[in-house]
Amino acid sequence: MPVPFSFAAPCYDRMVPLATGEVRPAGLDLNFVEVQHPRDVFDRMVRNGEFDASELSSSEFITRHVAGDRTFTAVPAFPLRTFRHGYIVVNTDRIKSPADLSGKRIGVQLYTMTAAVWIRGLLMHEYGVDLSSITWIEGRMDAPGAHGKPSVLIRREGGKPLANIEKNNSGKSLNQLLADGDIDATIGAEVPSCLWDNEKAPHIQRLFPNYKEAEKEYYRKTGIFPIMHLVAIRREVYDQHKWVATSFFQALNESKELVRKRTFMPGMIRCMLPWLREALEETVEVFGEDCWPYGIEKNRKTLEALVQYLYEQGMIERVVPVEELFAPVQEAPFVIH
């Protein structure tokens, strides 16, 4: 009989065939639990182990693994990827170029969030920004208080932390701090709403106004399309049925591939983008046939960069090979006998 198996994630387009049952993981009776916000998925999975598998923050999973926490294993399927050049918002009275960020006070929802890890890695490796000179102000973007659990860093170099992090105890949101000039920039998974207030905050702009072109050039140069989230499986489920990793990985990949191919069907617009055809053609020009591959090898550069950034930014104490992070999976069609 099929093994009952629950999986939680937002119902991204790449998940729809899996959610509707059009794609069925071999040997599994899948219960797709749709949760609208990834952070809710993460909290329910990490705190309570509510699901057999779920979408999970890549940085959260890797930091836990390197610290010795084996509550979860993972498969190399990546529900969410996002370029992050457009998520760096600055006070243009003080910041004219990336180099100007050195020594400044920068707001971030959580220092350890994957989006922030990628942005800091970009600033350090592509633009030479001295991350150690920056003071990071942690808090909610849209309201006073904390975004989540405060970050805990690995301490090295004689006990000295590799980052200077302060809690936002001002009674203001990061958005308001930026608009008022109390901080110099924000980074993270959101942009502050003052970015759109040209009347009251004309000095608040993106660091890269033409961020799309900057992101395309970054990909052409590095081969990196930043991975935000992966798919985690509870270790006790995996230990009981090792084949689950391959079965579920293949189903995730099949679901994604069905959607990718259908999106390119001529004469149809499958999402509410009037210029979808133009966007598809541009995507192929930059990435080739598949901009969203699953598996380790096709994502090795991106995964290795993420691990390196986590180490450089004080979140893990050693650089681990990416193979160590994932359960072995068979990518060819898989049948349980």
C-alpha cells in the first residue's frame, strides 16, 4: 500500500500538477498542504515537525546541518529562486555606489535569512564591499519589532563575532528608519514601502535602478541564479523509507517540467502577464532551455557559492561539500516493485 506522505508549500505554478494529483509520487499517498507564506511553512515544520516534507529556507537548513542537527534531510529541488539586486534600497544622499555601503548602518529583517546572505555575498564578491565594517539593524520592514528569532552567529577569530548586529529597538519600522535617515540602506526579502513615495522620500531609491540588466549580467558572468528554498524531509521518515527521497524528488521534477513545457505552448498565456511571450524569449536567451533546473550538478555553482557565503558571513563553522547536504536520489524514472 502507498505510504501516507504530507508535503507543505505554497502552490507555486511548478507545484500545481503535484497539488492536483496529475503527478503522483511512486509509492506515496501524497497530501499536499497549501500554505500561503513560506515563513509559516518553515515555522510549522521546524518547531513542530507537522509535515513529512516541506519547503524550507536553504540557509536555515544548511546552518542546522553543519551544526550537527539531523532532524531533516533534503532533496535537490528548489521551489524558490530570486535574483536580489533589486532588493537593495538606499538613501541616495549618502549612497551613490556599492562601495559607499562600507561602514554604514543597514537594515535587514534577519541577518541569517537566505535573501540577505545572497545580497551580502553579491556585494562582497562583485563589488568589494567590506561587510565587517557594516552595522546590521535587525527588525521588521513594515512595523516596529523583530521579524523573527534574532540571529545567532558562529564566533571565530578569538571569540570576535564576524558581524556587528543590533536589534531595532527604536519603535520604528526599518522602512521608517530609512525614510528618516536613521539607517542608510535596507536589504532582504522585501523592499521598504518608502521606495514608492516619491513625494516624501525622493532620496530613497534602488542601488541598482536598472536591476534587471544587472541581474542578467551577473548570471552571464557567474552562472548563479540564487536559490532561496529547498525541499526538506523529516529524517525519521527518510530513515524508515529511504526510497522516499527519490520518489518525491522525481515527482517534484516531473511537476516542474510539465509546467515549464506548457508555459511555452504557442497561442496560450498561462499566467496574467500580457507580455509573457516576450519574457519567455528573453529568458531562453539568457538561460537556455531550462532556467529552473533541479538536481545537484546543474546547480553546483549556486549551491557552492551559498555554502561559501554562509561560512564567510559567520553562520557555519566549516565549508561542506554540497553532496553532504542532500539525500542520494536517482534522477531516472523510478518504480517500486
